[in-house]
Amino acid sequence: MTATVALFLVWVQMSAVAGTSLNLTQTSPQAFFGLSLQFKCALTTAGTSGALFFQRNTYVKCSVKRSDCTQYTSDTHSQTQYTCGCGRQSDGNYVYILNATSLHDDVEGNWRCEYRAFSNTINVTLTDSEGPTQIRLDKTEPQPKEGGSVNLTCSANCLPDCRYSWTKGGQDMTSRTRGSRGQVLALKGLVGDDSGNYTCTAVNPSSNKASDISAFLLVQTGPKRKDGASFTPTLRTSKGQTARLEATFTGDPRPELTWWKIEEGALTPVNNGAGETVRQDTPGRVGGSLTAVLEVKVETDDDMGMYCVSAENILDTTFVYIDLQGEGQQPMGAVCGQAEKGLPTFEIGVSVGLGSMFAIGIVVAVVFYIKYQTMKRELESPYASTSRRPSGMDSNHYQELPSPKMWRKQLQDGGYTLPVGDHLEVFSTKVDMRPVEGKVIATNAATNPVYEHISLYDDGTFPRQNSNCSTSSS
């Protein structure tokens, strides 16, 4: 009877789990001390009852309640920390996950995923870490230029993969790195201050062993006068004294400095020992900069004037001027080459430009005025041009006629009578003629035939159609 009951219970259990399968996998092929490891257990079965267990050897480390995927139990006494849960896949089956972090020796052994009568076992061992060794640092550009970009890439032999950090002069550069491990330092919009020593540190996350490497990055920049350095654009001195002219530049590669003197509008190199004048060109680096010093012993007026120092490298050339003047003398206001902002050459150019524009404006105004007077004259005297005379007009009788608006007044002032009516006609002979002493006035005086072609309306305009003008005599 007892044997029969036992066989029945086994049959019931097998029937309940028919079609069930388990598959336990280790997501990472290797496990390292101090790091993390994940197990996945894929379960194929009907229903969501019971619990699934993750066991190491014979000890349950974590269990999951299948009905809601919550963690049921967990081992809190191990140095390795465990958490578990599950998630449903698109095919309707569940995947149960165990996360093991801060791995210690207690993670090693046989791991089993178990649900009821089914289980699947894998073996876990810790792998010894290696490195970092053979660390190296590479640049995409050996000597990038100002305004450009460069990537610094650090690499080392590590097991597991190393993590990388960057510093420049003790300053953390992590915010400018790329990638999950910070292996690449990306520098964009380079300026002169980006030059310097960059240090890459590779750290093995398992053993915490570290190795570092440094490389110098030179950002090529054109020469510029250094802000904040001692500089006086105008020096006052007197005969018998020695003036010290000084200008400080920055730039990489190191610029070549040359002193000049502006004489008769041309640049003349300053030679040491010229006459009795003492001149000394002393370049020297000061905090990453280059200072040019020229000492001029002033003995004559020729020793004064405009001096210029040029700084030149493979990228650019910059000029800076210093005006050496006597006491009470006005500055020359001259510059050389690409002088600095606000130099008098620019002001002279602006003045010349404004003067030229003013002269052009006067010429345009005169031409416009002449054109305007010509147009006005043609409008006021429409027959002043022979090309606009009415057809049939005798050129011998050509004369400049007033505008229609002035017609009535001029005729009346000349003794002509204009009858009042809808249609005004111009009479070609005068009336109310008075004798003049010493002259005989003919009553049938000859008239200008041009008037025979003109008639006016009351508003002083010409008729739209030609009309024959009649003449009458008094």
C-alpha cells in the first residue's frame, strides 16, 4: 500500500511539470575578484506557481517568487552580495536573473538553477587579473594648430579591461573623455593654453593595480604680444640717457624676434654698434613667453623716433611698435607692418577715405544740379530745343518761348490783347500803340510767324488738337 502511494505522488509531480525545461547561463565568460557576475535562468513551463532557486553547491543564495517576480530570499552572510528577480520574454516565457557583485572566493563552485524537479548546473571559478602592462599613448595630430582638434588615446594590456583617467598639470580632464572606459581624451577648439603634459592612468578594476604614461602636447600658435607683460608704446627720454625698449611675446614654435627702426617710411634693421649708439637685442623665455629688449643710448635726434619689433614663426608674423620721443615732443603716431589695434595708420586711412567720399559727393551734386537745371529749362520752355519745334515752323523764326503758364502775363506786358472766352487765341499784332519820340511805328508791323501756330486755353495749356490761329489788325 505504501509503495503504491509513493508511485502515485511521483506520477502527479511529473504530470504537473510536463514540458518544463531550464537553461542556466553565465553572461560573462570570466569572473574576477571584486567585480560582478550575472546568471540567467530561462524557464519554460506552464503557470506561475512556486519559486525558483539559485543555489551554490548545496546552499540557496537567492530565490524568486514566480507569481510576481519578487525576491523571496537572499543570503546576507556571504561576502559576495546577491540580488535576484525575473522578467517575461516576448514568447511568454520567463527569464530569472541573479546578480552577484563584489565577488569573493565564496562565489566559486557549482551553481544550479532549480524549479521543482528540474535543474541546470554550471561551474564558476575566479580568473586571476593581469596588468596593466605595455601602456601607450597615441595622438591623432603630432603638432595640432590653434583652433584645431586632437584626440589622445590611451591603451594597456589588462585583464579585465582597464579603466582610464586623464590629468593635465594635476587638473582632472575626465569631463573631456569619450567611451565607457575613458580611453580617449578629445580636445577641440585648441588654444595656446592647451599645450602641456598630459598623463593617462590605466587602472585594473579587479586588482586596483595602476600604470600611467605622459606625453607633451604642443599646440602651434602664431606670435602674439603677451597681455599683462610690461609694455610701454610711447617712451619719453632725453639726450644722454639710455632708453630700454621691451616687448613680450607668446607663440609656438618659438618666434624669431627682430628690431627695426622706421626711417623715411621704410623699415631699417637695428644693428648693434651702429655709430656710438648702444643697442642690445636680448631675447629670453619668461614663463612660456619670449621677451625682446632693446637698449638705445640717445645721443642725437636721429636716435629717437619709431621703433618696431617683429615676432615671426611658421604660422604668422606680428609687429609691435614703440615710439621713442624727447621730452615735450608729440608722438609720431606711425606704425609698422601689422601694428596693434588703434594705431594712427588706421586713422589716416579713415581720414583719406572720408575725404575721398566727400569729394565724390560734391562732384555728384554738381552733375545732378546741372541735369536738374537742364530738365527744368526744357519743362518751362518746351520749344527751346529745335528737335521739339512744331512741324512746319520756319527755323529762321526760331526763338525760345516761355512756358504756357507764363504766356498770358508776358503777352499782356508786351501790349498784346487776349480776348476772354472758352478759346483763347494769340493775336500777332499789337493794339493801343503809342508813338515814340524819334521813331515811326508802322500800323501793319511784321509779326513773328511762330505765334500763328500757338493757341491757349483758359488754364494756360496747349490745345490737344492743332487749330488755326487767326490774326487781326487794329
